[in-house]
Amino acid sequence: MAFGQNSGPPANHRQIEQLLALLHQAGHRDFRDARGPMGFSQRQAGGKFTVEEADTFIEQLEQTPFESQTPSVPAEAKRTTRQLALGKYSDQELAAELQSRGWIVLEP
């Protein structure tokens, strides 16, 4: 097999859509997001699979219980560092800082 060549016929549109739907169920945004956890190659992370590869991954994802894999994370833990840092300031303080930098601030 030559470098960069698939080892079989390409997966059809239905298989790719089914695989992507199962990846969404598993908590991934797209093929690239799932590359590490699923063990995708660079080609597969681009959404290119052979029929056999797609069937294998679909079967693997269908047999995996997703509810037990996804730990519940409190909303406070999901906040970014920047959001946490800004959370200690009042709306008025943030508005005053923006105005001092030349921004126009209006109440919602």
C-alpha cells in the first residue's frame, strides 16, 4: 500500500453521518476533537474513513455506555480562569473600566 492511500473503499455518507452522531453522543464536537480519545489517525480526524474503519468505530461507540463515562462537573468548575477572575468585580466596576478605555457602555 502506498503512503497516504486508503486500505479499502471509502465509507459512504450514511456511515460518516452515523459515526459523527455517535461521537456527538459521546461528548465530542467533531472528528478532530475525538482524535486522541478514539485513536483516530490524522486522515480519520479529517473525516476520511474506509468502510471497514467506519464500521469498526461505529460498533465500538454503540457498545460503549456514554452516561457512565461523562462525569458530572459543577458549573463553577466549567468556568474559565478569566471568568473566575472577572467574577469578583461588580457590573459597575467593569463598566467603569471599559469606559476608561474608551468603550461606550449601556445597560441591557
